[in-house]
Amino acid sequence: MKKLHKAPHNHNTTSILRYFLFFMLSLSLILSLFTLTSCKNDSDNKDSTSTDTQTETETETDTEKETDGPSTSYSDYNLSDYIKLCDYIGVPGKLDLDEISEDDVTAYINSTILSDLSYEIDLEPGTVILPGDKVNINYYGYINGNFDGFEDGEQFEGGTYSLKKGYNLKLGTGEFVEGFEEGIVGHTVGETFDVYCTFPRDYEANEKLRGVSVVYKITVNSAERIAYPELTDEICAQRSEYKTADECRAAIRAKLEEEALYRATQSLGAEIFKYVYENSTVISYPEALVEAEDRKVISLYKIYAENGDMTLDEFIEYYHEMSPDEFYKLLREQSENIVRRNMIFHLICELEGIELTEAEYKAGAERIAKENEMESAEDAISRYGEEAIRKQLLFEKVYTFLAENASLTAA
């Protein structure tokens, strides 16, 4: 029987190009970590709003190489002449710190020290199903309501699996329509129950089901769960740097708490940076810096236009459904927003002496590699580029500075 796969997003060329500008120009002051660079670095004008898109990384313009005309390096400007910062010391804010539980510590130990010692256990009837369990199910899908081409209560194609052997499903894989797997969690082995779902409006496997509400009658025939051995002193001594289980759990708790504090600090710093962005006053924009941002987008669009055998204006009109004048007005506004943000960032760096040491860069590159499941710092540098990584790490230092100098409010 046909499975009910979760519909993938439509990433066809037209939709990508149509919305590329708005993706590229939508500035998130909290999440755009790879967009800022050191106020001491002469190549700081290379501003990218994403390192997750290979095309953007490859086409990023190094305007520092331009030798004619006014400078496009922030370090060549007395930024205090162009922007008046609001007070950024003592800004009220809340440090939203995640509490680390014993379950969190156990989960980390299971996924690291004990990961290759895991085994599966059969769950007894009546056991509550949890995320990640592997279930064997039968299910029957019915239309829930009146929709074009369907009658209420009608079974639909691909919505039923009635074979005696049952269907094996690991919960959390996203294999089925949204709500299906989530609806099984919390029920018990041997139970029969209803789960209500609605197919997304861009569902690709069966266009007739787009936006249609359905109800599944599901029976959990059996279930399995991944289990781990108890962490003992012997296992710790053999598989970790710790001699005892208590020492190991204490060290891992400290590590998780340190990471939680870092996340909370970065989040608060991002909020304060957003506050500074909204409350600082631009006296004037250095035209060369704004034009440099314009050129980054225009040069990229020229490539797309040439590949599509279009003029630049034709490309803009077709993919953005706006006139060139409207496009250039929007582009200028967003370029000014980028410059505004960068001036704030560089001026804070200058006033507070915030710099990135080589040791911090090396440690940060290793962390980024690990966070992105890469084997080494060299892999991260190859993927994102040294400059982009330095930008992120210095941005994080500014966030930390702002958070550490905030006026903390009660939770």
C-alpha cells in the first residue's frame, strides 16, 4: 500500500529565484550570525546573510579589492560621525536559562558514552509509547468532513494498511503526514485509537488530498524501545576520561549547564542588539558602503539573468513581479539596513575593544564543525570560509558583552 509521506517543500528553480531577494535581504538581528566581521579587519565589508547557501558563498563580493573610489571598509570611517548609538550598557533583559534535569544528563550519556552499547527491548502491552519508539501498527484512514471529490467517512487511497504483519514505523522520522506519528505518542501498546490530521496544501503525493482533513483509526500491535545499560564505574573507566559514574554525571551536568548558560547569554545579547539597532540614530549613511551592498545583490542577479537569457530588468519583473524601480527602492532600503546594523556592530567593537584572538578562532571553528556534524575544523573552514567563521565568532562576543552588561530582570 502507498505510504503517506510527509510532503517535501517545493524547491523548484522558479520559487527559489522568485523569493531569493527577500530571503537574502530579510535581516534577522538575532539569527544572522555569519554577517558581521571584526572592526579591526580590513575585509569587513564582505557581508553575507547566509552560509547555508553555496551560491551565496561563492558569489559574495570582496569589495575590499576595489581600489577606485571611496573606501568600502568600515575601519576607514569614523563611525561616530554617521551614527549615534543609544545606551547599550544596562539595558533591561531576562536571562532565560534552561534547567538541566537528570534525564538530560542521562540522555547525553546514552548518546555518547553508551551509544554503541544500546539494545532493543519489547514493550509490554499497556506500556506508554514514547518518541523514538519503533511501533508495529495497522491503520485505516477516513475522510473527516466534506471535501471536493470525497464524502465524509470515505476511505481514501493510500490511507490504509490492514495486512496482518502490520507496518513498522520508527516514531519521529517524519515518514507520515504531520500529526500522524505525534498522535501515536502517549497511547499504549495494544490500544486502538483515532488520530486526526490535515494534509498540507502543497501535498505532492496526491494532489486530491491537499488541505483535506482525515481521521486514522490506529492499532498498536507491538512496540520496541532502544535501551542502554546502567552507567557503572567500570564502564566509565573503560569508555571515558572519568573514573566513576558519579564523577562522570557531575562533569556532564556541568557541561550541559555551561552550554545552557551560553545559549541564554547569546539569546539575551541578540535581544539587546536588536534594541540598540531600533533605538540608535543614523546621522547619514556612507554612500560607498550602501552601494557596496547593492552591488552584491545586483551582481548575483546579473548571473541569474544571464543564465535565464534575460536582461536584469526582465529577471526582476518576472521573478519578483515588481517593476525595476520598485525593486531598486527595496534593495536600497535593505542595503541601508545592513549598513546600519554593521555600523552599530563595528562601533561597539571599537568602543569596547572587542577582538577575536587566534585561540578563540581555532576553538570556535572546532565547535562549529562539531555542531554541524563535521569531522574537523578544517571541514568547517572549507565549507563556510575563514572570514565567515570569524564573523560569527566575533558577533557572539558582542552578544556576550551586551548580555553581561545588561540590567537583569526577574524571571
